[in-house]
Amino acid sequence: MPLIAGCGLNLTSVAPGDLDGADRLMARWADLGCTHVEISARRLDIIIGGRLNMPAVRRVADMIDRHGMVPVLHAPHGINPMDRPRRDMHLAVTKASIEFCRITGCRSMVVHSGRVQAQEWAVARDTLLDEERDLLWRMGDLAETAGVNLAVENLIAGPANADGAIYGADPAALAAQLAAVDHPRVGACLDFGHAWLSAATLGFDFLDALETLSPHVWHLHLHDNFGRPTGGTGITDGGDEAAFGQGDMHAPMFWGSIPWADLLPRMRFRAGTFGMIELNARYNAYAGGVLQAAQNIAAHLDGAPLVNPWEQSV
């Protein structure tokens, strides 16, 4: 089995609730040659009030069947294993997400690592981590019944969330948590762009931290940025942020400053990892080249030379 099972784009650029737009975008990704597609739960309203919205689920399941790409799911971003007062709500949304995976055949489901206010973290760090481990184990047992792997994603530490504690922004800390969970259905989603920005804020060694997390990884979020956290310039417009190379750009791979050539040889992902691309909609015009970049990265992980498809155009 190749290290990367296949590559594809996500549906984040679809307008909220626009199932017709999702259908058109899936058709476009299939025509480009994507073998996989990442369903964005928060864009398609497949869950309402902690329960599956079955009319939407049936529509999405039909799209998956017609377009022929292997589906994976990004569960709602709001799932937070450390939100103590609303833990039942988070578990209900997780259960519904797993059931969606069972119905549609998704074999990987991304959830975010826990986050709390800094003051709560300061007084209850060990308890919060222990409670998250327990909840992730329970989620893993649910995932087992649906035949889906959970992929816990590293988030971003930066000025925009300076009052929060996001332990999983450090890939090495997330690796330690997943090793402690030690559930066969609970692994990691490595978001390269998040890690690059977090390294600039937290000061960890980017290459070492990602190498530490990599044995837990079976889902990738591929994109690029310049490692410059948002803030300081007063810029808030997305186009200006792109011009200045600030923030979580979700730009095409090789357009930013992530050191791919140094990083990739150190990665030890699990065989069959999903090579998913999280592309900002402003770059959709370049999706064909971005897919080629992902395929080149996948081939390099299996021993081929690393080829930058933009060398003649960027």
C-alpha cells in the first residue's frame, strides 16, 4: 500500500447550506482527477441540533455515489472535548458525525483538539487532559462501530486566540496525548499550515515537532502560508492578508515558506494516509496545479524526487 492512499480537495468554499453548489464543486474536483473528497459538515448542514439532518444526508450521499470519489469528513469545527459545561452537546454532534460516516462510507473523520480559556488551563490542565483522553477513547469506540478512524487535528496558537490555551497547537503535545489515549481508532490529522504558524508563535522546532506527531498521522491537511501570524499590521481583509503573506492563508503548496523538501523525508505517516487539500476559495482557479502538487508530495513520500509544479509559473 502506498503511504498516501489518494489525494483530493475539500468543500469548504461552498456557501453555507448550498447543496447544489456542493454538487457542482464535487463534479469539478472529480473532473480534475481527485480520488478523494473531504466533506465539510459545517458547510452542508448535515447535522442540526446534535442530530442528523436526513434530507441533507441523503443529498450528500447521492453526490458521493455519483461523483465516485472516496469521501472523508471534517466534523463540525465546534466539537471541543474540553468544553465541560456542554460536553453532552459535543458528544451528540460527534455521534451524529460518526453515523454520517457509517451511512456514506467515510473512512476518516477529522475533529479538533480541545481548547479552553487560559485561566481554566492554568488551574485544571492535568484534569482537562485526562478528561479529554477519556472522551477520545469513547469516541474511538463509537468510531469502531462505524468503521471510521478519528483524526485529531492540530490547531493554531496565535494573536487571534491569545487568551486561550490550545495545547494541540504544539504537534509534540498532541502526539503525547494521542499516545496516552492509545486507541486503535484515534490518530492524528496533521495540518501543515497550522503547525507552521504555531511554531512562529510558540517557538517550537517545526521539523522536530512534526516528526514526533507523524507516526500517529493518517489524515493530512495540505496547504501553505508564510508562518506570519495575523496581527501587527492592522490588516483584516483576506486579499490584503494574501498580499502580505499573513495568517492562515490556505494557499497552494509551495507558494508559502513551509520547508517541504526538509520536512517530508522526516515524516513517518501510517500507510494509507489520506492526502487532503484544504484550499482557500480565492485559489480555486489553481486547483489543478494544487492537486498536482499534492500528488507530487505523495509520490515523494514513496521515494520519488520532489517536484514543485509551480517552478515555471510562480
